[in-house]
Amino acid sequence: MVDPKHAVSKAATCDIEGCDAESSRSISGKKVEKAGFEITVDPSKNAHLCKEHYKQFKKKTKTDREYERLGR
């Protein structure tokens, strides 16, 4: 049986400086930098975040996301 192309998973690590944990989410690099994180990849690309840094990202951007929802 042939495996679908989208099922291929590569083990990526967190792109936050100093973190070597396995990534679980990928978010726009510009949004991650705007939230105050130092990333090791180009901001114009997606940044991979581990569970802990994703949780911190969600907390830091909570009010921004609320304003976004209210403005639409």
C-alpha cells in the first residue's frame, strides 16, 4: 500500500532559542516574534513550537485574539 504524502512526519524541534523539545504546532514566525519570543528561523516562515512554548504563546496573545474576534 502506498503511503499518502501528507502522512510523512518529520521530527522537528522547537524553534525558540534554547529549546530542544519536540514541536507540536507551527505558527507564523511574525506572530511568534510579535509575542516577544526569540526564534531561530526566518520570521517570514512558520515557526515550530513545543507544547510548553505554544501554551505561553496562547497566554501572551489572548487579548490580541479577543480584539480580533470583536473587530470582525
